[in-house]
Amino acid sequence: MLLSRATTLSGGAGREKRLGGGAPVPAPGAGRGQGYAEPVTTTAAPTTDYPDRLRYGAIAALAGTGFVYFTAETLPVGLLPQIASGLQVTPAQVGLLVTVYAAFAAAGAIPLTSLTLKVPRHVLIACLVAAYVVSQTAAALAPTFLVLVIARILTALAHGVFWSVMAPVAQRLGPRGQGGKAASLVMAGTTVGMVLGVPITTLLGQAVGWRAAYGVLAGAGTVALVGVIVFLPKTPVTRAQAASSMRSQFSAVRRLLGSRAITLVCAVTTLGCLGHYAAYTFTAPIVERSGHISGSGLSLLLLGYGAMGLAATVVVGRIVDRRPGAALIGCFTAVVLALVTLSITRSTVVTVIAVLVWGAGFSSVPLIVQQTAMRVAPQARDSASAIRQSAAQIGISSGSLVGGAILAAGDVRFLAPFGAVVIGVFTIVVIANRWLFPLKQDPSLAPVTGEIGIIGAPHDA
């Protein structure tokens, strides 16, 4: 079974880890002309007594948390008119809710992840989910747009840390060479947010008001919090974490930022998200123009978008450890084709098909680039994950800001073409850097954590 065994990193002789094509993995601080990482070896660790059903419960709890976080992040996408009318602001101002959210998630991810390094991960994640519940309750009760923005900022700060630590924790729940599968199960929570969270809250907001949608998210967050407390196993602070300091953490981040590999991962992440979110944040006006779709039709379309994304995540999760480059190129290509189609069509049927392809294409991109970041920084996974998360949030905030500017200028017809051009350029970048995004690699070289052996029995509530 997927979660039936554990592995741990250890010293001693072993074979050097290499990327597809035989190139050694660059060290976190390695750039052009610099050296490579020390060989990383693996030895089997004794399997713990932690039952598989509880391991899957932990994965489900993390996936549920990802579901509520993603739904909250993108809620304004489906309820632009309702929030604008309720708080007497413009749709472009409501779009800023996405921009502000992403900006604070990006700004807080690295420093807050470093600040909380010595906090056991099960405690930290529980606190982050509790902060989510408080912020969604505040959003539901917000009397003004400013209060809603402040509530979104609190969610965003917790969001940045959660996604930085979630991927390494998810990796610990899977055996060596199958960390991508475990991570894909957790990432499926995000996709289910597309499938159910966004369309359901959109329908709810259209029927009884956007405040009710935020109230439902607060309730769902409470359920996720209970799941985290009950199922997530203890993850005590490791020796390396206990010996680290804020200065050493920021030094590690600086070394990673100087790495050619991490720089390219961040560039692909940021610009890919910029192109995507410049269009996705304003899906409502795009599909209304291209296919005359609005209201309940928009909700059903978002449901289909998410359903295709979920199916694609399952497929990509099975191949990401073996064919990361091929998976990323395929995903980006699908997004480009979909956005080009939305730029030129005026057919409802073609619009629906294009949006479904769009959902299938982009949903797995975060998983692929996250796996790549952790693969090239095997001894600094939390930091690499935080940097990648910040890069994504910078792309999201920039994309929604650029998209809002285009929309405010009255040029909705340019939103999809802009996204297609940006993502098309970075598809070429991925193809040109196969040393980093190999079309095929040995799955045993996929990310494996050095802390998986610490997973034990579930902690007490």
C-alpha cells in the first residue's frame, strides 16, 4: 500500500542523486560555476505502528484543509457582483481581494515559516487552521470592505505558512519514490475546492448572500480543524530544527535564492501563475463575453472546471515522480490552447470545452513545481517549499492586479490572450531546461524527506 512503509535519510556511502539525463542535483546554493550537492543516501527505517487507516485520515485532514483554504482564496472569483453590490464597491476593487490576499501570503510565507521552524508541525498546522476559522467568521460579519480586507489578510498569512509546511509533511506520509502520490492526494483537496467549494459557495452566495458563503467556510474549517487534531501524527522538532536559528534560516533562504535551479523554478511558478490568474480571477466576464455564460451557468461551469482539474490531478499524481517535465509541458500547453480559444470564440459550447481544458491543464502545475523545488533542495525542503509558495503568491497577486487593470480599462477581450502569451513563453523555458524539468527520471530520485521516521502515533486532542 502507498503508506505502508517509511524511509529516512542517513549518512554513509550511497549513490549520488541525479536528475533525468544524468546531471547531478545542484546544491541549494549552487549556481553557474558552483559545486553540487553532497550525495544524498537513503536507508530504510523501521515501519512505525501508525495504522494505514490513520495515515489516510491524516492525508484526508490535510486535503480538507487545502480545500477550505483554496475555496476561501478564490471565493471572490465567483461572487464579484454580489460582494461589490453588498459593500458598495466596484468589481475591480473586489478583484483586489485576490491581489491583497496573494501579496500577504507571499510576503509572510518565508519569514513566518522560518519563525515557526521549531514548532512541531502538528501543532503549527492546527493553529493555522484555527486562524482560518477565526478569519472566515470575521469575513462573514464584516461591516465594511476594509474589515473584509483585514480578514482576508489574516487568512493569507496563515495560508502562506500552511502551504509551505504542508508539502514536506505530506511527503512524510508516503514511502520513498512515492512522495508525489502522497502529495497529490493532499493537493487533491485544492482541486476538490475547484470542483465543489467554488461552485457551491458561488451558488450559495447568489442565492442567500455572500456572507452566508463565508459562514459555511468557517464551519468547514472547523471540521478540518477537528480532523487535523484527531488524525495528524506527532511531528516533534528534529535535531536540525532545534539547532537552527532565524539567522541560519534566512542564510539558507539566501543560498537557495542564489541557486540557478530554484531561480528557474520560481520564475516558472511566478510567471505561470501571473498568466493564469490574470485571466482566472476574471473568469466571469471572460466567459460572459465568449459564451454568454453567467449566473447559475457560471457556477456549473466552475464545477466542470474543478472536476476536470481533479481528474487531471489524479493522473498527474501517478506520473509526476517519473515524468515531471512531460507533465508540466502538457499542462502548460493545455492552458495556452484553452486561453487562445477563449480569445477568439463566441460559442457557448466551445467556451465550455475550453474552460474544461483550462481546468485540467492548470490544476496540477502547483504539484509539479512543488515537487521540483523539493527535489533540487533535498536538505532544505521547508525553505524551498516556502520560497516556491512565495513565488506562486507573487504571481497570483501580480496576475490579478494586471487582470484588474485590463478590466478597469474596459478591455476584457485582452485578458485571455495576455495569459496565453505569458504561459506560452514559459512553456518554452521549461522545454529548454530539461536538466531541471526532465521528461523522464528514475522515480527513486523523487523527493524524500529526512524526517519521515519521526511519524508515530497520533497526538492527543
